[in-house]
Amino acid sequence: MAGISERERRASLRLARTSNVGPVTFAALIARFGSAEAALEEVPHLAKRGGAKTAPKIPTAAEAERELAAIAKLGGRLLVSGEPDYPHGLAALDAPPPILTVLGHVSLLAKDMVAIVGARNASALGRKLAGQMAAELGAAGLVVASGMARGIDTAAHEGAIRSGTVAVLAGGPDIVYPPENQGLYERLIAVGAVVSEMPLGQAPQARHFPRRNRVISGLSRGVVVVEAAEGSGSLITANYALEQGREIFAVPGSPLDPRAKGTNKLIRDGATLTETAADVLTVLRPILGRSFAEPERAPGQPPPDHARIDAEAGRIREQIAELLGPAPVDVDELIRQSGASPAAVLTILLELELAGRLSRHPGNRVSQA
């Protein structure tokens, strides 16, 4: 991967912060127009074709410069998907996070990681196990990733603080949540790293946590779940890990404890039953140091004929809009039912998302916004 110019870094920040632009849309725009700078010029036109009544809000170059200056003042860096220091695990995802702000030691992101996540209302024994496991995995050379939440996350960071740990935040990289982790946050910046997709000053909101969880699993070779109720955020992280081809580990618990319902189900569904760090290392050692598996892409394809794709999209735009509803539908199902080319359908979905009329869901599904 080649480095990027500061001009393209600023343009990438502007594009990533544009309203209605997420990882899939960002990647699609770069693939089509070749650069963030070129994509920014086309966003208003695409949104208009998607039915937008007002153009998406694009940050100005001055706003991007101010954010970059504020990150630098904190001693941090803005990493853009595609540049050499961008984490390899995230780069291998189908639609990587477009940008990451990193405070602390960026070098940790190049090392093999394992995630440890679990309940916020964790038991004393659950916290003890998470801390011990984190320390032992760290001693074995792994960096421990987690989300700096109360309970298991905090215990995992504390256990690995000496060997290397990375916290992925749901809010801005300068926002400490929960507030009682201020001391841990300061130590993470001093000897570990703090990572966030969100802008400085952004308070964490419920919709940000799934994106945070996707980054935690994407950074890691595997995800260890220690105590998780059914429907918890830790299980969302495990689901992302499954989609990303990562290993999933779960610590069993008493059937009488609601915090064990999720982990016990993961084990029934095929996760590795995990009691010690050795259980994790046995599975991960054969793959440590290897490249991450990347999404399959058809080799040797000629450059797409965008004029033809746009003409086809114009003919089926209303049909695709009719097929969408409030319930998420698989993109492949839209392609099948419309009988259109994948490129034309994906173009329409890109336009609808930029117009604020489409929501994306895990598992390559979409719905009306």
C-alpha cells in the first residue's frame, strides 16, 4: 500500500464525515472515482439522483483542517483506509472503516490482537478471569483489544496494560466513557492506544456501539466473550467476528446466571469452549503472523462501463425503490428479483444512501431509511 498525500487525507476526512456516508458508501465512491477528492465533487449529483431534496452536508476544507490540527495537538494521528499504517485486519474487511483517529502508540495496531469482551455488570469471578486471561495472552505476545466499557472490558484492559492493549471507543477519541475510567484512559494513551471512528467531541450514542464492535472484532484474530446476556453488545461483536472469519471463544457459565446465556449459546453454536488463555492460544497460534483473508474479488475484470451502468440504473431506479421496505432485505435478493446487473443495483443503493433514503444492516442487507 502506498502512502497518501496530505491533500487526499484531508479529502478522505471530509468524505468520511459527509452525512449519509458510511464504510460501504465510502469504499464504493473511492472504487468508482479513484480518490476522495474526486468523489467529493460527485456526491451532490449522486444524492440528487437518489431523490435527495437537499444536498448531503460536506465538511469544508477548513473544518477538516481544524479537526486534523486538533488531533495533532492531542498527539494523535488520523489513519485512512489504504495507507501503510492502517491496521491490516481492518483493511481486509469488505468495506473497512474509512478513517480512524488513534491516540497513543500506533505501532500496537500492527501487532496480532485478540479481543476480550463481555458484560458490563460482570461478576467478580468474571472480571478476575478476564484480567488473568488478558495478562497471559499479553505475555504470549498478543495485544488485547476491547471497548473500555465497565466490567469485562475494563478488566481486560487492566490485565494487559503492561503488555499492550487497545481501546476502541464508541464516541470521540477524546471522550471518556464511562467517566470513572478516566484513569484507565490516561494510562491507555500513555502505554497503549485509543481508537475511534468518531470525530473529536462526539458523545457516544447507541447507534455508534455496533460500529465500535465491528472495529474491535476486525482488529483481532479472535474474540473471547466472558459473560454475556442474550441480545447483549458482546454478542453483536461475536456476530461481526463470525462475518469477518475470525475465531470465536466463549467462557461457559452457570445456566442459572443470565450473564451466561449468551456465552453458553455461542458454545452450542460452535464457539471454542474457553477456560484459560491456553485454550485461545491453541487455536490462534497456527494463524498468528499470517495475512488476513480478504473478501473474494473476481480477478482480471475489465474496467466497468459507467455510462452503461448509469443508463441501466436509470431504467430500474423506481423498481428497486419499490422492492425496498422497512424490513432489511439481502442485496442479492434485490438483484435476483430485479433481474438487473449487480453493478446497476449497487449504484442505485449508493444513490439512495447518499440521499438519506437507505439504511444498511449487517449481513449485506438494506432497508428504507
